[in-house]
Amino acid sequence: MSECQGKSSWPELVGVEGTVAEATIERENSLVDAIIVVEGTIVTTDFRCDRVWVWVNKKGIVYQVPTIG
């Protein structure tokens, strides 16, 4: 992740509502697009510096640390 610019990890957002986490991530690193993903969804595994998966449970709460990738 060292090749990516700006903040790359948001452990403080675990337990937060997904939409709040999405807005926070994009505010703190304008180079990334935060994408909310519901638990169990299949996503691409390619690494990208401009993407952050925001994993939420069925209640919309972040359950995994959002990181660039």
C-alpha cells in the first residue's frame, strides 16, 4: 500500500454506519472512491489505489477495517 497516496486505513470506522464511513473516507482522502459492500457480496480482487471497500453487515454497520485496495 506504500505506493498509494494519502490515508489508507480507517480502523476507527468499525462499528459506524456505512454511509457515514463512506463520507468520512472520501473526505479524509479525496483520491479514493469509497464503495459500500454488503457482507457476502463477491467483489473483484484487483488492487487499486483509488478504491476502498466499505464492508457492512445486513444492518449497514461497518464490520471490517476499510483499507485502500
